Amino acid sequence: MKRALAIFAKTPLPGRVKTRLSPALSQHDAAGLYRCMLFDTVARASAVDADTVIFYEGNREFFREAAPEATLFHQRSGDLGTRLENAFDELSAMGYGSRAVIGTDAPDLPLGYIERSFALLEAGSDAVFGPAADGGYYLVALRGSYGGLFREIPWSGAQVLEKSLEQADASHLSVSLLPPWYDVDSYDDLLRPGLVDPLNGAPLTRGFIRGLGLTPATADAV
């Protein structure tokens, strides 16, 4: 089955990305962090057995230079649910059967989790979610239609995954779950030990966080 790993991303402009990290970080530093997370995510995606597709907001030329091997689509307007529907429709139209979508907020996400999502789809699951620590999800994958999966979801709340599972059940979609992981959304998230682990596969993010003075000892104390 033809596989696609899609990444939702934005051009890393101050005041437009990682705004929840301010004022703990300046807008400039928040954008710098986002840039590192984006480049780490794109680099890691290239190691997955799937074609990389980026659904971007902002400047196409930036993404063409940042990810020359990726297929690019400009994200359509609408809430996250609408944008996810559009992305899955685009991927389906391109002939992809196994389709996974991630963001850039988990640059150290184990690649085995992504590979597992494709394996679960190919074993018969209709949908796969990667539960995030904040109640949302870091990955969603589909092998067919999505029904009402992305409708009436409180996207800014802590019940995103819970409500999504209810919608999956209402849409008669079989669901599998990956192991939980975390997104980097708040300043406290930057204190997670894994983000400065030398083996985490996210060197740009790791270096940026160390540059902020967040050392492994600081992270271990949290």
C-alpha cells in the first residue's frame, strides 16, 4: 500500500509560531525554536518508509528550500478539522492508501511510532491515533474515509482525543492507539529530559534548548 507521511507546518516567523511560549521566550526565540523543530521533523521524516508531503502555511519558497524532496501543498483555510479533511483528501487523490499526519511539535518522536501507525493501518485498522500528554494527539493516520472523525472537536481543549474516539465510533471506524508521547507547546515542555538527550534524533532542537540554558540537570529536576 502506497504510504504518505504528511507534516503540517508554518513558516517560522516571530509572532506567528509557538506563541504560547511567550513571554517566557521572546518572539524571536520562539520562532528560532520552531525553525529547529521543523527542520528536525523534516529530516527525521526522510528516514521513514513513506513519501514526505508538507502542508504548509506561509512562504512556498522557504519550504522548497527546507524540504526539496517533499511534495508541497498550501494548507487551505478553516479550523484544524477542515484542514485535516482537506489533507487526507489530497493524499487520497494522489493514490496514497496509508496516510499519516503529524505536526512539528514532537521533534524527538520515535520513528518506530510512525512506522507502527502504517503497520496498524495495513493490518486492518481504519484509523490510528498517537495520544499526546495534553489530551490531544501527535499523529493521526487513516487508510480509507474519515466519516465525521474531524467534526465537532474542541481543538483547543484537553478532550480532543476523547471526542475524536467518540466520532470514530459514531463513524464505524476501527481505531488503534500508539504509545503516548508529548508535544512541545509550553515553556514547561522545554524542561523534558528527552529533548536534551543526545540520542533523541533532534539535534537542532536539542542545541537550541541547551542554548537557552536548559541543561540535562535542570530538566532532570523537573
